[in-house]
Amino acid sequence: MNPFAVLHKYYDPASELYRLLVIHSLLVAKKALDLAAAYEVRHPEEAVDREFIAEAALLHDLGIFRCRKPEIFCAGGEPYVSHGLIGREILEAEGLPRHALVCERHTGAGITEEEVLRKRLPLPARDYLPVAIEEKVICLADKFYSKSPDRLFREKPLEEIRASLARWGPEVTGRFEELRRLFLPGA
Ligand SMILES: [Fe+2]
């Protein structure tokens, strides 16, 4: 499948939002593929679907156009935290259920049902945790890049990612470290 064909159904390729989304998504794809390649060297017995990682990384933030975040040109009405769920709904309707799960499971270090309820997040109460190895590596790679126009190309150091996740609580940082250990065991 061609992820750009899907993106172009929902985004104007001449828009500022599309530019941010595609640069961000390509950087996340590159990072995810690098992490996956190193993982495969350590785990030669495990199959990792690199073609799928490249496609799904390009689509992981597809839902942002329906959300409200003016600083990154998102002019929709939904809360930003819903962008993963929105992406899932769109990709399921597009006949891409496996890519759809990457959208739904990439936010933060995943979100648990307990957190949805306790933090009163505007999401149906269930788990949104990365399960497949491809879902996990995209979730982790995404944390290295911002969509802020002034920091788009900059890879965040681990310490900066940790500091920004800390405000969401120890469960979130704990899950991040689990992902980090899986793909960056020495870091
Ligand atoms: Fe992202």
C-alpha cells in the first residue's frame, strides 16, 4: 500500500499542516526502522515487518487534522488526545485494520483503561497500549520528535523525553522505560 495515497485523501499537500505531518512522520519512520534494525540484530529469531513499520509510521498521526491544536495548524474540533483513536477509525474504514492499531496505540507510552478513567480522558474506557513489536517501536520512535515547527527536525535526547513524560505520572515513565529497554538496552 502507498501511505501517501491515504494521506492525500485527508490533507492538502500544499498546506502547512501536511508539511509538519509528513516531515514528522518520515523522521519517526526513519527512527523506528533504525531501532528495528538494531533489534533484529539482537533478536535474529524474531520476525519484524519493516515494510509495515515504514507504512504505519507515515500514518500514525493521520487523525490530527480533526483535532484542535492551533500551534501546529490543527483546526478541527476534537481534543488532541483523541488523534490516535480518530486515526484508527479512519484507517479501519480504509480497510487497514493493522495500521489502524498503530494509530490508536502510539500516544504517550500507551494509555491504560485505568488512566482513561482516573484522568477523565475523552476516550472510550479501554487500554490503548502497543502490543505488536511494530506498534512498540513506532510508539517509542515517536517520542524522539516534536511537531512544533521550530523543533521539527531536532531529535530529543532521552533525558528530555523522560522529563516531558514525567508530568503524566510514574506509570507512564515506567512504560516508556520498558519500551526503551527493549529497543535501546544500553541507554
Ligand atoms: Fe507522532
